[in-house]
Amino acid sequence: MVDLGKLIQERIRDVDDYPKPGVVFKDITPLLADHVAFAGVVDTIVNHHGRGTIDKIVGIEARGFILAAPVAYHFGAGFVPVRKKGKLPARTHAATYDLEYGTETIEIHADAFESGDRVLIVDDVLATGGTARAAADLVRRCGGEVVGLSVLLELSFLHGRDKVGNLDVHSLVTV
Ligand code: AMP
């Protein structure tokens, strides 16, 4: 029996001083390259919420896409991208926020949801929580109901949970 939490920790590589001095970047590419770890992560997120409970999965560019797309497939849910400013072709809503290393603007297509769609947001890392909060705001502005946030890794020392309000946060590993 695989200890998934231990495997995830072993497959996430710390890269010091990336993308700027003082930041320890959590590189998930070794995890993605390990099919047991990758499949285990996807299955755990789907099982946590239960098939049939979610209408749309939102993935946040870019690493969030990689996790969110197979989660959407296994849920039987649709996939909706949240992208960096200027990347989505049709009419969008935008949100700007502070990041652990800079500021960011993210966008979503304004017609991404049917009114009342139940939406799960998926990303790789919850750090300061700014990205998750902005993504949740965007979903709500488009008429979706945010059911929760699933992340692979939560950096608890940055207190991201405090920023996302009453959003149900599910993290597979917390450091
Ligand atoms: P935050 O808005 O501070 O919670 O940052 C979360 C977003 O930034 C996620 O989309 C992550 O991919 C990325 N991110 C922030 N900090 C890190 C980190 N230390 N290592 C890897 N990705 C990070």
C-alpha cells in the first residue's frame, strides 16, 4: 500500500531562490512524471468530493491545468481555465492580487458557467491565498457556486487559508 502523502512529499522538489531570491519554489514536475503519484493525487481529489457532486472544475494557469484536467475527466465534470491576463479570447472578468513573488492578474471567460453551477477550484500550491481568493471571486462573478478548493500542497506558514474566507480548502499535503 502506497503512503500517498509521503510519496507526494518525496516527489515535490524544493528549488531555492526561484523565481527570485528568498523564495523556495515547490517544483511538482517529479511528481507529474511518477504515474503512481500523479494518479494517486487525481483519485484522492475526486474521492474526497465524490463523483456527481461537481459541475465544473476550474484550473489555474499553468500547473493547475495539469491537475485540474484529469480531475474533471474523472469527476464527469467540465473544465474551465483561469488564465493570466490577455490569454483568453472571448469576453472576460479579471481580478488583480498580490502574490508571494509579485502581483498577478487572472481572467476567466464571462460565460464560463450556467447559473448555479457547482464549481471546484484546483491548483498545485496554496501559498498566500491571493490566487485562490481571486479565482473564487471570478467564479462567483460568473454565476458559479464555489464548492471548494483542492490543492496538492499547502504552505501553512503563509496562512493562505485565512485569506480565502469560508472556502472549503482540501490540501493533500501541508508543510
Ligand atoms: P498564492 O496566491 O500566494 O497562494 O500563490 C499560489 C499560486 O502561485 C499557485 O498558482 C502556485 O502555483 C504559485 N506559487 C506560489 N508560491 C509558490 C511556491 N513557493 N512554489 C510553487 N508555486 C508557488
